[in-house]
Amino acid sequence: LCGWKVLVLERHYSAGGATHTFDTKFGEHEVGVHYVGTPPWDLLSLITGAKGRGEIPNEDKTINFQAMDEPHATRNPNGRLVYDRVFIGGRVVNFCAGRENLRDELRFHFPSERDRTAIDEYFRLVQDASHHTGFYVCKLIRPMILRALAKKIYFAFVNPNLRRYQTMTTWQTLTRHLGEDVSPELLNVLCSRFGQIGPSPFADTFCSHACVVNHFLDGGYYPVGGSSEFVNKISPTILASGGAIKVRKHVEGILLDERTNEVRGVKLQNGKCFSSPVVLSGAGLRNTYKYLLPDSVSKPNFPLQQLEEEIGISVQFAFCFFDLDGTSDELGLDAANLWELPLSEPGANLHQFLQSFLQSDILRENVPMPLFISSVSAKDPSYEARHPGRSAAVVITYSRMEDFHQWDGMDQRGRKKSESYNLVKERYRDLLTEQLHRHFPRTRGKVLHSEVATPLTTKSFLNAPDGEFRGLDENVAKAAYQRYFEPESPIKGLYLCGQELTMLGVFSALHAGLLAASAVLKYGTFFDLIFRRNLVSDLKNLQTYRSNCEFK
């Protein structure tokens, strides 16, 4: 665009970050994208080049999505599409596609007039808290003094409730607005899928909760061909524009001009340098300022210690990936994701349960654990053609990096040879295998192969220093530091992208990339606001866009 070429440097052996898949002898597995909500069709079409203005979609470039549970809808109540099944204290609640379908499902389980009123209020709150596109537009406005003014106006007059939703947890918001006498079982169900965000409903923001719920109201979808389809369909756009994508490239630092501290490129771990006046970092705010910039530059521009102490890093997980002998239908695997909170009863104290779990030694104590189970083979209709007679699933639970510090200094080869580390992985394998068999009994005796991933695995493949899966945490403390979660940094030529700028998830990352590209191309001026000019509208009309590049 405007003469720019993009070079993507990926530390992993496969491009795409957490959207990548990996193969085993028996099948393939997803890592970070287990499903998505309603896709942003226009944005995807522009990025992949699948459809220009007035053109017929190019199927070779289109990312196709399968509505989750569609092949099995006839066996669900009223033929509804179910994308999440929540097991909580012995109760099973289906999260169905469609606002009214989900409302009816919740009313079925909580029929009292008090709870029905609370359910209606919940949907109103979700609607109110999830519409704040203008907040992200404000991140682009230039100059900075106009940006600060625009934010004040936005919070004061355009969306006065947003600040409250950003600074209150989900639990605080629901108990305040739904009433103190609302059923604790209903509250637990509404908060049960907090793993989509990361922190518990006692630490996250209701704004994040509402955005995720709203994103999935029309149902869950999965990319046909697997989550690697994102990079497979987006990369040709980069290559066709003269750009390049290089894997196994570990960026050691960002190069700066010694006199002006302006960006001059990046340096790899092997000593090779790439020169560029512009660098976009998708490594996250903390990793960028702490590990890629010298202290003399990062400390004056970024309150790193405060963010680490007050926001903290996101959660860590343990995974067990299973290759199974038999098709998804034969083994009874479900296209809907499974969430489990094994409370003693549906209305048990959720906060107490989570605190007890996080403080326990799950490898030595027989404690109930929160679970997420998903089957790529059941969600992806093309999986059977690629791996006939096989299926795959993953079981995920929370973990802690502190439990793995003794092996942190080892490389992958060293850990593979470590008897003590392998014993820990075997313990996780046993625990998570039993959970798979408990929920899907027909998988017993059908496991061909399984692989365990710990926070150290996440550290190795995503270059996450503390094994965190999503950078800084998505909690209420983040609201006080929103001015740092913007695409344009105080360092000239350095821009930030990635899901931290917006919200969690692959589509949030795409929108963050759009914000970063807009900032690089200097969108967001007063005239852009007046005439409603933006990168997307210009891309939809390339002729207009190119003619305006000179003006920019």
C-alpha cells in the first residue's frame, strides 16, 4: 500500500502464531483458534483479496466457515445449533445460536419470574456494553492532543456507560444490575465460559465479557480446512504486493538511531539485521518494551513495572492433544465445545471453587479442575477427507508457570531427556485423558497418540517469557492504562499491533492490525473524521485510495 512492502518475521517454524496447526503421524491439531463468532466478512474479503468492489468472490481466496454443530442440529432441542455445552455442578446448559434461542434455553433452566427478568436484563447489559467501535476509532485520531479530547468527549457524551463497564468486573456488574436475589446458579452459568477471556469473572471486565458473548450470539463457526486457513489465505496478499514471510526468525531487538532514537529496523538472534523506518510489533506491549527495546528508551516511554504489577500477565494452560482411531461420529465426539466447572452443586460458591483450585497442587491432589474440550475433526467437515477413519480432540485446563521453573533453563532437547519433567507431563496426560474418556466414553481404547503441552511449551513456541497465552491480562486494571494500548508508540517508527489493542481473539487481532496499518498510513486526521475517510473505505475503492496516497 502506498509503496510499502511488508516483511513478516515469525519465530515459530510455521507462520500464523496461535492460528497455526501442527501435524502428527495420525492427524492434525489446532492450538489457539477453537472457534470464532460471526466473521467480519468485508474485512476478511479485503485482506485475502477474495472480493473486490463489485466482483464475484474468488473461492480460492475465500476463508470458508462451518457453522458449529450444523450436521447434528436435528439431535438438539428444536433443531438449534449448539456451539458451547456447559457442564456445571451436574447441570448441562446449551449455548445456542441466535439471541432468542439462547434466551429460551436460559429461561428453560431458570423459569422463575425473578430469573426470567434477570435474563432479559443480562441481554440488555450485553448489548449496551459491547458496542463501542468509536472507542477504538479514537485510538487513531491525530495529533495526540485531539485524540485525548476525542476520548473525553466519547466517554462523556457518546458512550458514558463504557468507562463503568471497563472498570467493573463481570461478577460486580451482574450482581449490581440483576439484583441481589438472583439465583446463584444463573450467575454461575452466565459466567461459566470465562476461559474465553482468561481471568475469572471476579477479575475480568464486563466490557470484555459482553463483547465475547455478543460476538457469539449468532453462533460459533470454524474455518473449513483448519485454523491455518487464516495464514494460508492472507499470506498471498502479502506476497503479491512484494512482501515476504520468513519463519524461524527470532527477533532479538529493535534497532534505533543512536542520536534520534527513531526506528531503523530489527536484529535477529543470529546477528542478521533488516533495515526499515517502520516496525510493527505483534509481540505484545510488555514483551516489546521489556525485551525488544533498550532500557534507556523503554523506561522513559512506558511504565513497565506498574503494568506488570497492576495488570499482570495472562493465564497459563496445560493441553493434551489426542489422535483417535475412529471418526468423530463413531466416537461420539461433539462439534460443540465443552466447558466444565465441577462445582459441588450448580449454585455453589464459584469464587471459592476457583481460589481453591488455583491454590491446590493439581498434580498431587485429586482436585476437580475446570476443563475445556474441543474436537477439530468434529468441527471441520474437511478433516475426514484429509485423515480418513481418524479424529482428534484437545483437553485444556489451567496451569501455572511457577510449577515449571526448575526446567525453565533447559532447551527442548534437555526437557525431553528430563525424567522429572516427563513425569509431570505424564501426570497431566493421565488426568486429561481420564476427563476425555469421562465425557466421551467411546474414546476409551481408541487413543493412538497424545501430546502434552505445558506453559514451557507455550514459552518455546510463542516466545511468551512466562508461558502466558495472551500477553498482559484482560482485567479491570487495564482500563487505567488504555493510553498505552494504542497502535502508535511514543518512539517514532514503532507501531504496536495484536489483540491487546482491542480484545482477545483472532478477529480482534485482525482489527488491531487494521488500526496499526491505518496509523502507519497516517489516517485519523481532522479531515478524515469530517469526511469519514478510513483505510477500509479507501481499500474498497482502490482507485480513490491510490489518488489520495499522494495527498497523505
